Amino acid sequence: MFWAAVIVLIGAALAAALLARSFSTPIRALTRGTHALATGRYNTRLDPSRGDELGQLAKDFNSLASALHQTQQARQRWVADISHELRTPITVLQAELESLEDGLRPLDGVALQSLSAEVKRLRLLVDDLHQLAQSDSGALTFERTAVDVTALLKETVDRFRKRSSAFELSLELRMQAVLPPVLGDVDRLRQLIDNLMENSLRHTNPGGTVRVSAAVADDHVRITVEDSVPGVPDEALPQLFDRLFRVDPSRNRETGASGLGLAICESIVKHMAAQFGRRILNWVG
């Protein structure tokens, strides 16, 4: 009996050791993995082949690592894109100024106009970046007021009349006879509509039409900004609100667009939806 008990105890100890090892090995791997993530090695992956809770934990770890890796890559692309966007007008300014200093170009109205255009482009990009930085940090502020949609749209369309003529476009405003006030921040709504209008002006062929309309739909007011050809290709719709994405890069740069206008629209919408409880922007190409 004694030896039998000893054998049982030894067997139990071995089984316990093997069981402990089967758990301790993946736990140690998880510990090493979390340390790797903490030091920025987002390509770290664990073996998810186990069919128990530790296997599920490994799968969750891999999903987290993949998400962090994608975020890191997106951030790196964002920094590279911003560097490129800032470098372009600065390079042009430097070349223009060097030409003036070397006497290769006279300091006349044409030269000043060219310099002014690049400064405006640079300022636009910096202003848009500041807007997005505020959004990312949660620093955007909103005031809850009753907004007169009729007055807001009339004022906006009137401001864009001259610009639409410069683009050789007709600008139309169609509104329901009576529109109720809506709850929102009038300045942010104006900024949102301005960006949508600006985008339409820049992406509509000469001779086309930009139409702004508003009507009551169920329990809300629907504001629509439409433009004629060429419109947005279906394949571009998923990226339309991505920062610095341009459907036609050459066209955007020719008109001075920063490529951030629709991203700003999206950030305003998300914050207003969070504060006012409703998503207010949908895009149809």
C-alpha cells in the first residue's frame, strides 16, 4: 500500500507539473508578447492554436497587435503625407524668392500674386491641420442653440455666388416654404456646409450646377448639397473622408484644396452626433 501511495503521489505530481507547464508556457509567451507591444513591436503574434480560454486570449492579443500595427502604419503615412503637403508650397516659395534675389525674375504684380497664392495655400493647410488636431484631442466646442436653417442656407449661398461664377457654375437654392429650427451649433453647421460647398465647386465641371436644398424629412430637416458631373466614382467613396485623400490630386492642387475638407466635415459630424444624439451626414456619389 505504501509503495502504491508513493506511485500515486509521484504520478499526481508529474501530472500537476505537466498541467502547470501547459498553462505557464502560454502565459509566459503572453507576458513576453505584452512587453513587446509595450516597446512598440506591433508585429508580435502568439500561437492561437489552443482550444481553451488561453487560445482565445492569444487570438484577442493578435487582433490587438494587428490593430496597433495598422494604427502605427496609418500614423506614419499621415506624417509622411503632411510633410509632403507642407514641403510643396514651401519649396515653391523658396524657388520664387531665390529667383527674385538673383534677379532672374522682376518683383512685379505677377510675382507677388504667385507668392501670395502659395502663402494662402500653406495657411489653408495649417488651419485645416489645426482643426483636425482639435478634433482628435476632443477640444472642439459646440453650442446648443436653435438654428434658423432658412437664414443659414440663404446666407451661405449668397456668400458663394461670386465663387461659383468664378468656377463658371450655376448655384441653386431650393427650400421648403417653412422649415423649423434645428438644434445644433450654428458656427459648426456653417463650417460643415461651407466645406461641402467648397468641395462641390472644386469638383464640378464648368457649366455645371451646384444645388443646395432643404426639406423636412420625418422628424428632422434634411440639407442636401448636390453637384453635376463628374461626381465621385463609386470606387472612391470608401476613402472619401480619409485625410489627404483626393479623387483627382491634380485638380485639387490646381484649385488650392488641402485634401482635408471632407475629413473636417466628418470630424464635425462625429462630435455633433455625440453631443446631439444624431448622425447628420451621409454621402451619395
